Amino acid sequence: SFSRQYAHIYAARLMQMRPLLSEKAQQKWGSDVLIRKLCDLQTGEQCCIVGTLFKRMGLQPSILREISDEHNPLPQPARAKYISDTDELILEDELQRIKLEGKIDRDKCVTGSVIAIYGAERNDGKFTVEDFCMADLPPQTSRPALSSDRFVLLASGLGLGSSHADSMLGLQLLVDMVTGQLGDQGEQSGAATISRVLLAGNLLSQSTQDKDASSKPKYLTKKTQAGSVEAMRLLDKLLLQLVTSLPVDVIPGQYDPTNYTLPQQPLHRCMFPLSSVYPTLQLASNPFQANIDGVRFMGTSGQNVSDIQKYSR
């Protein structure tokens, strides 16, 4: 149904961002700049438009294209990037859309960005961009004054279950350092200032993902164990050492046993029989938000950043 699509999310975000970008446009191009909607455009008139970017990409994966019997496409090789010279930039608002050309680099743009552009519509129906601007970061709330230094440790990509023999040694050294069991007195006093640990995704290795398991006959997998089972057992033991000393937030990532698409739900507590009994273990969602010592932390495990790299240059 239509309610399960993303259109209403894009529309709500555009409504929230339009006043901010209109003010930004007036600061950049003058208070007398004309701010139009697409339905009010007039050919040749210099004006500003606020809308959402859509990037039409021929190399972008499409499930509809893959299952289409009409086109019978050949299997495409895996790509590190989906950009090409035939990509098109389109700006759309609540009612219409228009193709963009001119002084805007399509390779650096991604779908979903709310942007203000300045230029004029040509006779062929395309909009020539002379300049553009985006909204600034929102005002930051004042941070509380701390009487002493406190730190938050960020770690990701632990890669448990990989074939590297030295991976567990490095992780154990990290745990010993955080818990104050490693180093001299100065290093231990530095570790004592760590107030929280954030494990930001990809706790398991990509090698634990057996994509062929669902298609194999049952008699071939009856006595085999998924690679993620032993990796989760190792993760539980590492977390047990950490949560006895300080609070730990566990955020799922691309290769972790939870739903694949964002927002990812927290890992289930039954996967951590040893460490889940401690209240210092917090199983968080991805994206993540928390208030630590009066400071607001927000972030993700990085899938959105990886996707932006694939769809831009």
C-alpha cells in the first residue's frame, strides 16, 4: 500500500526544511529573491526553488528490472559504485518535478537531499542551475561543564568469526586496556576516564554470512552449525568482561543477526546469556541515540555512509 512507501517521509521532511532553506536562500542571494514552487515557474524568470533531489541512475540495482520477463536482463557484476555519465538530476516538490542542468555536480549529489537552487527554466522545460545552497547544521545545545575529563570509546568492525588468527588477540588487548588490566599506572588512569563504550556495528565478520544456507537441501545442513553461533558466543564472553567494569552499548550493523534494512532493531538479549544479566549492557537500535553525561550522541553503524559512497563520487 501507499502507506508503506517513503513518499510521506520525504514530503514531511521537505515541509520542515523549506522555511530553513528559504531563509538561507535570502541570506545568500538577497532578501528580494523570488522563491517559487515548481507549479508557479515561468520560463526565463530568475528564481529560487526548494525541493528534494532525485538522482536517476541506470546502474542502480532494481528488483523490478531483475524479475522482468519482458527485458530478460543478463546477470550484472557486483559494482563498487553505481554512478555513470548518463545519470540525471531531478528536483521535485509536493506536486511536480523538473530536470536540472548547469552549475551543480551530479556525481556529488544523492537522492533525498533537500536543497535550494537558483536559476531559471529554459524553453525545453529544464532548469538551469546557477547556484545552490543547503541547510546548515542545527544549533548545538550547550554542553555541561565537566569537573574532570571523561571519554566515550567508539569501536566497530570487530569482525568476530573471521579466519584471521590474530583477531582475538587484538580484541582481548582492547578489553584489557579498557578494564584497566593493561599498561602502566598512567595508562590505567587514562582508561579510568572512559565512562562508556559504544560498539557501533559489524561485530560479526562477513564470513559468518552463509547466503547459500537457505537454498541447500536439509540433509546437507542437518549436522552443520551457522558460523554466527560461535561468533555470538565469543562476543558474549567479551561483553561479559566489559560490562562488569563500565556501561556498554551494542549497536547492530550490516553483518549482525538482526533485520537487514534500517532502522535495525536491537540484538535480542537471549543471544547474550552471560552478559545480559548485567544492567550495564544496553542493546540499542541502529540508528542510535543516547544522552551520556549530559551530551547527546546520535549516529549509525555506517550503512548510510557506505551507500552514499556507492551513489556519489
